[in-house]
Amino acid sequence: MQIISIDKETISSLPVVHFKGEIHLIDSVADVNRAVAFLSKQKVVGIDTETRPAFKKGQHNKVALIQISTLKECFLFRVNITGIPQSLADFLASPDTLKIGLSLHDDFNALHRRSDVEPKGFKDLQDIVGDFMITDLSLQKIYAILFDQRISKGQRVTNWEAPELTAAQMQYASIDAFACLHIYNYLISGLFNPLNSKYLHEKPEEIETGHEEN
């Protein structure tokens, strides 16, 4: 059986991707309303969230940042400051704009700690890539397979509730949302032929353990 996958060593040798579009930091309700008015006109966007890491067992923090991106602009909603105003809640619950994310179950769980909004119009890349023989499910690996670039994870466990986000944090957050959209657009465009991927290989045969399943 042929599959497409990439190892960590190969990823580490790839150049780092940078979001070259415009980044908008949204930290007031007025800014939320203006950003949502723009995003509501888009047919499809990329989306991701960031939550302050928890280092104590049983601790769960609320989502701090919601990133929503087009190919040229990314909006970073600091919901730990603004909460989730009605305009943003309506956008997240609207089926009119397709929102592309990855591992959305985790995002929804984090979102529900801050709001009772029921997200609609979402599509998870993990439900799509299998149709293209890609077995890796992390955003970093999928992006590397398709574009030969590495998404840096250096900012993942930083403080997303800090009084001011650093340039590195904003770049990292923007890339994740942008990457979801970029991957989706590329896959549905028909330009990607799995059989031509340099990461296509035979799936290793499973090792016989000699144990029978109960």
C-alpha cells in the first residue's frame, strides 16, 4: 500500500515559512466588528486558536486568541481581552463562510470554555488529506509535504495572555491560520497529484507480535 508521509528529520532540514501578508491585532470590540464585517464577505478562510499553556494537572485555560486568515490578511482576535462579542459569535456560528481548520475538536473545546456559541461552517483538514494518500495529520507535516517548507513551533507554548504579544507570537499565530487555508485551496485546486509526490512510499508492513487480540 502506498502512502504519503514525512519524517521529522526531513522537516527539520526545510526552510521556515513566513506569513507575508498583513497582520491585524484585534483587541477592542470596535475592531472586532470591523474585522468581522470584512471576513463575512469571504467565501473561505483559515482558522486556528491559541490558549495559554497549562502546566498543572487538571488546569484548563480559556482560549486566548482566535486567528482568522485570508491568503493576504490575518486577524488576531484577542478574546481574552474582548471576550467574544456578538458579531464574532455570529460569524463563528454562520454556515455562510467556510472555515478551514485542523483538529477542530480541540479548538471547539477551548472555545466552549469561553462561549456557548455553536460553531458552524467548519471543515477539518484531517478529514480531507486521507483522500490524497496523506497519512500524517499534523499541520506541520501536511504543510511540509505539500510545500517543502517548515512551520516553526517555537512559540506554541508561550503566554498567549501576555499584555502584549511579540512579533514572533503574531507571526506564528498567523501562519497556522493561513496554512490551513493554503493547504485547502491547493488540495481542491487539483494541482496536487499524490502519485507524483516525492514523499510517496510503501507503507511498512505491520510487525507480527504473536499476541492474539481478545
